[in-house]
Amino acid sequence: MSCETSNQQLKVIVLAAGKGTRFKSKKPKVLHEILGKPMLFYVSLSAKWTNPKEIIYVVGHGKEQVKNYINCDGCSFVEQEQQLGTGHAVSLAKKHFENFDGLVLILNGDAPLIKGETLKNAVKYMEALIRYEGADASNFRGYRNEKVAGVVITAKVPNPYGYGRIIKDGSHIIQKIVEEKDATPQEKMINEVNSGIYIFYAPYLAKALDKLENNNAQGEYYLTDVVEILKEEGKDVYALEIPDYTEILGVNDRWELARAENILKTQFMHFWAINGVTFHNPDSIWIEFDVDLSPDVEIFQNTMLQGKTEIGEGTVIGANCIIRNSKIGKNVTILPNSIVEDSVIEDNTVVGPFARLRNNTVIKEGANIGNFVEVKNSTVGEKTNAKHLTYIGDAQIGKNVNIGAGTITCNYDGYRKHKTVIEDNAFIGSDTMLVAPVVIGKGAITGSGSVITKDVPENALAIERNQMKIIEGYREKMEKKYKKEEKS
């Protein structure tokens, strides 16, 4: 986001009151997620690029949920109880700008693909049109061209069906915006369409809103009518055509949500690819907004990177992995089909395949967590190995420890969790049960198949096994018994 000081000549209105009927959901439409963030997050982020003096959210359906999500200092809210159109929504916000000598940028909360840079450039374009010189930063005393009333962001789309068509006079000045249902056959051939993103000079907008009427089949007040009202008053509204039409795509149902998500994911991956990340079969990879990748990271197919995940330089993530809210160090190898959640993996470690790390686990540098090993809420020390079929829960494990296959830390007694401590250089034999709370001292060894219920001193050997019995000729006896039963 831009770090410039606030633009005191700009306010932003975000329309976020829609029910989203076509979503068939109780959740407010603007809170449906794209790559781990609500649609409204992306719109708000882009709006902040313009560094406005104020952002006003028009809320309605699910208003408390929307307010709770936004939860920002310096934001204002206007409630639209009845859905009477975009013009009505902006009219409700008029008290925030009717005495404001500046610009008003209007955005739809369900248009998550618009870029902040595009909005920032549109504001600059509007300022250039009105020739604001900036001699007085507190108002628009430098306003020179009184005919200029606004700017509408437009784009040429491959299929304009359903969009309002932009009718111009041969220049960049808009004559009117014609909705699909009202367009003539000739007008329907126009593929430059209305994005629903507007910038108006606030005093002109306030007066035009007072003249809006709802003489239409829907009985709604349309913001597009403001353009024609201003035209009748001798004011000009300009079209600013942007080259990438996908920026203006709105989201009206779940299929359009999926389309927007795919577009945004591709943009994220393109950004990371040109910054040194390799993606294998990128269409199959999922990567969310908060993910941070370093150069020379390599990611294979069907991998999901979610939440606040960081991956260090030179790390390789194998196929079919899920990594969520985790920090992965440098030169780590995560082998296929592994899951890492809310954990830290330090440099030069190997995890997987089919490993699971979760609940604040920390794997120290050079450790190896292998096949079908689960680690929960534990710290595994440097160069420690747990390579096969092991469960480590609520444990503190030192460095250079070897944990044999089938080892289990028995951390739960039915009422509460208990801690297992394994100190440096210990050797845990295969199929050992460590019944917590228990401490295995430095250099201690546990015999395979043991159930360890007491602390083991440093350098000691702990073995717990029943005495082995051998019954000679047992197989022959069993065969005779079964044959006898079959005859009877």
C-alpha cells in the first residue's frame, strides 16, 4: 500500500449493503472469501491506496457482521435498511460530503479485482482534468474547470451482456450510460462498459443526488442517472478506459466468486514467479494473500499455502502438501502429502512424506521428521530424527535424539495433557510408549517395546518387557485341535 500522506481532497464510499440473493447464503455477500480474505478486504485495500481522508461504508444486510469485520479507526458507517439502488445508497452517505470541497470515489464492495494503483491513477486523472494546482492543500481553491464533474472507470469487455454501455460523443466525455434492458440494438454492440466505479466533485454530486428519481420498473434510484443529470446541467463526466477488463468484474454469484478467485490467484503466482519462485503445474496450486515466499522456493502440484505462511529461500515443497499459518526456514524439504499447521520449521530440515505438524510445533535446524510422523505442540531439537510411524505430543525433545519407529508419547490421561521431556543424545527404541509426565535423561536409552512410566537417568538403559515364553510344538497342537473340531 502507498505510504503517502492522506489526500485531504478525497473521500471514498464503499457500497457494501447488498444481500447477494444469488449467493443463496445467510452470510453478507461482501464477506464471502477469496483466497482466505473476504471480498471486502480487497476493495478496502485498493481504496486505501488512494490515501483518502475518510472511507464511508454503506452497510445493510448483515450490517453487524460487516462492521465487526471492518473494525477500523477513522471509518464511518451508513446504514441502508431498504435496498433501493446505488443512487439511494450514496444519498444516505451525503451528510459525509455535502459540505466537502473535494472528490468522492465510489466503489462496489463486490468488485475485488480492482487494483489500488488503478484507483490512484483515476484520482490523479480527475485532479488533472480540473487542473487542481494544490496551492492550498486544505481545499479546492485551485479548481479551474467548472465544467468537469466526474470520471467513470470503463473497460472494453469481450461479452458486454448485462453491463451498462458507455455512450460517448467521440471524445472521452460520456453522454449517458445505458443499461442492458434499455439499450437499442446499436447500443448493445458497444463493448465499452460501466465499471460501477465513479469519481465526482463532491458539491456537484450532492446536488445531482437531490434530483434522482425512481421512475423505473424496479422503483430504484440509479447512480448512473447522476451522469445524465450532470450533463443536463452543462457538466462533463469523463470515461477513463483501463486496459485490463478483469479489474472491473463484479461478483454476483458463487461461480463468479470462483472466477474472481482464479484470476487473483494467477496474479499472485505471477508476482511470485517473477520474483524467483518456481511453480510446477501452477493451475493446481492454491496460494493465499498473506503468504510470503522467498527466491528459489520450489512448489509442486496440488499444494495449498494458506494464512500467514512464510517460506524461506531454497525450500522445496513437494506435491499434495498443505501449509497453514506456519514459518518455514531456508533449504527445508517438505516431502509429498505432508500437513504443517501453526508451526515453525527451521533451516535445513526434512519433513515427510505423510507427516503432520500442528499446534505450535517447532522443528529445530537439521531435524528429520519422516513417514507418518505426527508432532503436536512440541519442540524437536537440532539434528533429531523421528523417521517412522511416531506420535509426539506435548513434548520437549533435545538435540541429536533418535526416536525409533512406532514411538508414542502418551500425553493424555483422560482429563489433562502431560509433558514428555527427552534430553540431548537420548535413544528411544522402536515401539516405546512414553507415559507422561516423564523425563528421559541425556544419553539415556529405552529398549524396544518398552512402556516407560518413570524418569530415566542420564546414560541409563530402561527396559520394560514381560518375560518371553516359548511353547514347543504349539502349531502341531493347534492343528490337531482344529481338525478334531471339524470332524465333530
